[in-house]
Amino acid sequence: MWTTVGNYRLLQNLPFLKMSTLPLLSPAKLAPTSHKPRNPSTKRTQLIQTLKNPTFEPLKDRLIRLSNVGQIQEAISVLDVMTQQHQLTPDLTTFSVLLKSCIRTRNFELGKLVHSKLNQSGIKLDAIVLNSLISLYSKCGDWVTAKTIFDSMGDDRLRDLVSWSAMISCFAHNGFELQALLTFIEMLRHGEAPNQFCFSAAIQACCNGENAWIGEVIFGFAIKTGYFESHVCVGCALLDLFSKGFHDLESAKKVFDKMSERNSVTWTLLITRYAQMGHHEDAIHLFSSMLSSGFMPDRFTLSSVVSACAELGFVSIGQQLHSWVIKSDLCSDVYIGCSLVDMYAKCATTEPMKDATKVFERMPNHNVMSWTAIITGYAQSGGLDTAAIQLYKNMITQGHVFPNHFTFSSLLKASGNLSNLEIGKQIHTHTVKSGLASVNCVGNSLITMYARSGIMEDAQKAFEVVLEKNLISYNAIVDGYVKNTDSHEAFKMFNQIEETKGTEAVDSFTFASLLSAAASLGALGKGEEMHARLIKSGFDSNQRVCNALISMYSRCGDIEAASRVFSKMEERNVISWTSIITGFAKHGFARNALEKFDEMVKAGVKPNEVTYVSVLSACSHVGMVDEGLKHFDSMYHEHKINPKMEHYACVVDLLGRSGFLEKALDFIKSMPFKADALVWRTLLAACQVHGDAKLGKLAAKMITEQDPDDPSAYILLSNLYASKGEWDSVVKIRKTMKERNLMKEAGCSWIEAENQSHKFYVGDTCHPRAHEIYKELDELVMEIKKLGYVPDTGFVLHELDEKEKEGYLVQHSEKIAVAFGLISSTSKTKPIRVLKNLRVCGDCHTAMKYISVARGREIVVRDSNRFHHFKNGSCSCNDYW
């Protein structure tokens, strides 16, 4: 067994204790509390007279009885009777009992009143009373007064082991972990051997990532001195050390298993930590073991297990626990009530929030926690955001309860869901007035709300106001820029984060957002850079990141790299499978997509609605009509997925691309609900491809009836008439668009070179290398004409002569981008990757095939619908797009 001095020397050698020479925290100057009577002889005489008074003992006994049953006010009234009516001086035992009762019942203000009466009495205080006073001020958060009392006790005169334990605990529970550890060392220096309470308090000070390793040393100390196995409080502190400090539930469970004594508190603590760290099913199993071991749960146990059921969607178990709550007469408990509200909100099936509202309304008393629970439930239930805002109004006007930071966080989420910026700004004003706008959970919600409204300037301001930015803050602002198609700013923000906070400010969500940013830019180089960084950070096996990598590589045109990432994944979820199926579908590899779909089903992963959109799109891109219709029918019959509008649009596209326009129209008429503009727009696009002006006119009419301000309907119909040479109709449509102030989206193409994105429009001459680009373009056209290329002027939808049309075709943005790629590419083996915001032009499609032969380069073009891989004079789409 270690000696106290030996332990002190061992701990003193730890690096963190280089600071142990620093003085203990100096409290603000307070009026010193006197513990000496003004006239000792007079007080001693009064005390002797008091003890001889026949009324003293009965009053003292009554006071102690009232204190023991928690009737503090009444006990203090008896104290006043003793001092004022009978002129008696209570002894230290009386005050000690009163103080301990105040601490036990958490009546801290009354405890301070007892302290003031104690000072007025002039009695000389002993260690027991002084220790109680330290505990009192510690528990009410007034560490300054607690430290003053501790210092007044002198080094050895009055301080004992309880004093040191109380002071260590005070620092540990008031956020001064290092000071708690230094006090622990100071205690050892004074020759005190720690007991279970000292060990417990010191270990609690280590329950964070920074000090956890020190906790392991103290753990060894506790084992050597025999306190680990013999005292429950040490075991509980160790459970927190491993779960909160190391995030190691396995070691926490080992500690629990080795504890010689367990009670309801230890079981509850372990269950709670499992639930808090996301191991909800294990928490429920532990609860079952707790019951089997003969321990009864309390309100904290039940609250944690109900919360675990909420996260898992185990409504049946949750309802059984609700019955237990009712039988145990715990319905009035706010903690359990909030957990039940949350559980019913998350597990609602037919009528969202119905049962949660019933629980809320039956709660006898409401506080900020219960109001926040019901508001959060409505905000997270989908479509009930207006009700969440109304509940907030009721909370203030009817409940007279003021919101906290969690309330505001949920309200801002509801505002974002409603896309109601006006309400969001009003709530923002409330957060500022409440002084909570700088709290991270409120600030993070503000960032997200403004980002969803597209106002990144205000989102940036909200980000800057947050005092203690956390991972969620950084992810929210980065993701905001990504979602608002400002990927360059997202990467700029990421670089700032790395410079100021380092890699600890980045997690899987950050990398997923940045990979999405790279994908939206088509910036393969940037995506590969992120891939390298996340490997260094140890996120290469993270499922979320791998899913984002698959999406990034496939969207940037490198489906082979996407496939490699997928094949290396150890655990795949529905998003993983859907991402690779979508990638193959967009690249026109329908067979690969359908093979992956079959593998997914065989692996026991249930496809979702998005999976089926990708499967149907894969069939559509290659004209596999029968296969596509078979999969559409299997959605409900095999997987109980009701087809939605986008699935019907996929089938219309499937039939329309294949030339079955009348069948597509009949399919639309057979839909169980009214076709929206998306479905009719799909049919109109097919009519343009196949030149069916009559049906195209019908589709355009249906689109404009539903969405009169949709320019795509007018543009597609105008292009259809132009392809047929019906220029009068074209002029008429363009005049209508001008009158309605409808603008056609300008076609543009962009390409990445040397980690920078270069964008081009039709006839663009703004690029610094424009002269070189057009020189290369002229040479290309001459070369491919020798190979058999003939410009198809039918794709020039303007009334010009043939020579002008041919010149116009040369200046298309995708041709300019390819020419730039050829003159700027350092590697002659890598594909040239071009992205276009609209459907690739038919003439450009033909030209790309010839260019791939003329220059011996693979060209990958991503347009608004799919990818085209041009290699050796052919395209992966087989001219079917």
C-alpha cells in the first residue's frame, strides 16, 4: 500500500503539476466572517444559563425533529422563539442539524439565513459546522465564500479530511477542475490520507478529455489504498471518468462489474451514460438487468430509459414504462414528463404529437423544460411548425414561463422549416433581448435558419456572434455556404477553421459538407484533396464520409473511384447503396446499377424512395422500358413503398425517351393523383426530342396552368417549334416570355484546371487565355471536319443563314471548355472533365466524339441529366439521351 508522502511525490511528477506551485484561487475580497465571539466569557455564561433553562431541551428537540423531516421554515421559527422570546443561545448541535437539513433539501437561501444567525450568535464554530458551511456554499455555486471559510480554518487548526474533501468537491463541481486537483495535491502535502469522498471528488475533476489521463493515475492510487472495491461513490466517479472522460463504455462497464457493492444510483448512472452516448439498446438491456437484480428504478432511471426508447422508436416498451410511471405515482415529475413527451413525439405513427400533447396537458405543473419539450416535439414532427410557434406564444402569455436557449433553438428550427424569415427575425430579436444569441446552440440554429433562407450574410454574422464555437457551429456555416452554392466560400471558411482551431474543429460532418461542395463544383482535384485530408484525420472508414466520397467521385465524373470507395466499405447502409446505384445510373451504366440494386436486396438492405428514383432513372437512360416498368411495379408489391410524384415522372421519362409518347400520356392520365408540373415538363422534354408539337403544346399548357411563371415550359416549346422551323410560333412565345418578365437560364460550362474552376458562356471572350482557346478551337474544327464531322445547324434555334449558324455552333460553351482543357492540361492521359448546367447540345455531342479521336483523349461531360463518356469516337450513352 502506498504511503501518503509517496503518493504525493508520484503525482507531483506529473506534467500538469508543474503548476502546483501556483497559489490557490484567490477569492474576491469579502468582509471576513468572524467565528469568534465578541466577549467569550459572556457567551460562555449565556450558554451555561441556556443549558440550565428547562425550556431549552424541549425546543431543541422540536427544532431537530422539524429539521429531520425537511420542515426548515418551521424549524427556523423555533430557532427565533429560542433566541428572541426565551433569550436562549442555541448550541452548535442545533445549528449543525439545521445547516445539514438545508443542504439535504437544497434550501440554500435558508441555509444562508441560518449562517447569518450563526454569526449573530457569536458561538465559536467547530470543524463540523464549518465543513457544513463549505458544502452549503459549494452546492449553491458560491465557491468564493466556500474558499473564504476554508481559508479561515487555518492549515491544521480546524481543517480535517472532510474540509479538504468538501473543498475539492466544490472546485470540481463549479468548473475549476485543475484547482480541484491542485487542492487534492495540497491535501497530500499536509499529510492527509484521502478517503472515498476525496477520491470521488478528485476523479470527478478528471471527467473531461483534458484531464482524463490524470484520473487514471488517481484510479491506481484508489486501487492501492483499497477504496475502489469498498466504496460505491468511488466506483460511480470512475464510471464517469471512463464514459465522459475517455468515451470508453467498455471500460466503464468493467468498472461496474468489479464493484463489490451496487445500488440503484450506480445502475442509473451506467444506464444514463449508455443512453447519452447513443448506445440506447444496451441501456434498455441494462435496465432489464437492473430489475432482475432486484433494484427499483427511480425517476432518473425511468427518464433515461424512456429517452432510449424514443431514440430507437420502441414505442411499445415506452408505453410499458409509462404504465410503470403511473403506477409509481411519478406522473407529476417534470423529468419523466419531458422524456415521455419526447418519446411520443418521436414515435408517433398515425397522428403526430397527439399522445405527446396528452402527456403534456396532464402534467400538473409546467416549467421551461416541459414547454421546451412540447415545442421541440412539434418542431421536429414535420408540418407542425406553426403549432410550435403558437405554443411559444402560449408559453409566454399563458404559462408566464421565460424561454431558455434550448427553447429558442427549437423555435428557430421551426422558423427555418416554415421558410418564414419574418418570424425567424422576431425570434432572433427575442434571443438578443434575452442575452442568449451568443450561446452556441442558439447561434447554431440562427446560422442554419438564415442559411436555409439564403441570407448567408446574416448567417455569417450569427456565426461571428457565437462566443464558444463548437463543431456544430463550424459545420453549420460551412454547410450553409455549400447549400447556397457558394462552395468557394465554404472552402475558404474551412481553411480559416483549420488555421485557427486545427484539425480538432473538423469531423465527419465537415468533410461530408466539403465533399458535397466539391461535387457541386465538379472540382475533382479539390475532392481528391479532401479525400487525402480525411485519410490523415482518420475518417476514411467513417460511413457518412464514405457515402459522401461515393457521391463526390460519381458527380465529378470518376465513377471508377466511386466504385473503389464503395467496395472498400466495411459497413454499408441504404445511403451507401443508393449513392453507388445513382452514380452508375447517372453515368449511363444501367446494368451495373441494377446489379448493385439486386446485391443490395440480397444483403438485406431495404431500398427507399430515393433508391427507386435512381433505379428507374438507370432504366430510362438506356431505354430499358420493360425492366423499368417491372421495378416500378415492385416498389409497392415487394417493398411496400408507395410511388410518389418523382417516381411517376421517371416512368413518363422512361416511356417518353423511348418514343412511346401516347403511352406516356395514358400513364399520366392513370395516375392516382393529379400530375404536377414536373411530370408534364418531363413529357414536354420528350416531345421536343421526338418533334411532337401537338402533344408538346398540350404538355406546355398543363405546365403553365399550374405554374404560369415557369420559364422552362416556354423555352422547351419554343425550341420544339424552332426545330420544326415554325418561327412565327417561336416569336410569339418569346414575346409572351418578355411580357411576363421570364428569363431563360444562360447556358454555361465549367472545367477545373490547376485546382481552379473556369466558367464559360456561349461566345465567351472574357477569359485571359481567350485568344489561345479560340485558336485551339479553330484547329479542332478543321481536324474533326477532316474526320467526317459535319456541323448540324438544326441545333441553332435562331433564324440565321447557314454560315452564321455554323459559326454560332463553334462558340458553344462546352466546346470552349474542352478547348481550354486541351491547352491547359499537363497530363495527356487524364480525362478532360466538363460540366454544363443545361442539356448538352446535339451538335456538341457529335463533335466531342470526333475530338476524342482527333486528340486521343477521353472527354467526360456532365450535363443537367447525366454523364457522357466520349472515348475513341463513341459515347457511353450510345447516342440515347
